[in-house]
Amino acid sequence: MTSFTFRRSLTIAWGDCDPAGIVFNPRFFEMFDASSWQMFEAALGVKRQDINARYGIVGIALVDARANFMKPARFGDTVEIVSRVKEFRRSSFEVEHLLSVGGELAVEGNETRVWAARRADDPDHIRAAAIPDEVIKKFG
């Protein structure tokens, strides 16, 4: 378990919602993806657009995403998303996202991501690569 925690607040826009004004569930996965990238940017001290070049990767590929929806978020709500890496493995890691509305947990999201690099023998394809120790250390 890592100690670095990333927090951000955002206001739910009408475009995030279905006609009833409730956040359309797939939008949470977009919020979680953005939070994962912002968390890496904050922890590594490297701008998002420079992470791939700095570490020789093509990205932090999403291979699994899941969520538990406990309370709706609505148009105009200010929500807080708290994200952290729960576990680093050799080439993959688990990210936890907790989204709260008015201080109450509304959505719990989890992602499995892979440190992805181009294959040396076929640069049109990607492979899982070992996550550098320096990256893991930045997450405490």
C-alpha cells in the first residue's frame, strides 16, 4: 500500500448527466481515468504530456475497471475524488478512487493498470514493462 494520496474536487456538469440530471455511470470511469493521470503527474512531478517520454512508455494502460455505485451524483453537485495506488506489482498496479458527494461516499472505483511500453521486436505493439523503482518510491 502506498501513502501518496491525490485529491481533487469538481462540479458535475449537465453534460455528465442523463435526462434526469443524474451522472451517467460511464462518466465516472472518465473521471477516474483523469484522476489516475493527474495523480501520476502530481506524484512524479512530471507533466502528463511528458510522462511517457520521461519513462520510455506509451502509457499506463487500463486493463480492468470496476465500480460500486452507492449514491447518485447530480447536476451541480461538487464532488471530491480521492485516489491512491493500492498496490504496485512488477508491471501492473491497482488504483482506488473514492468519490464523495457532500462528504458521503457515493462511488468506489478500482482500476488495474499496466506500465506499457513498445515491444522492441515490433514497435507497433505494446507490452507490459517493469515499473521503475524510482516511480514506486515517489508514491511512498
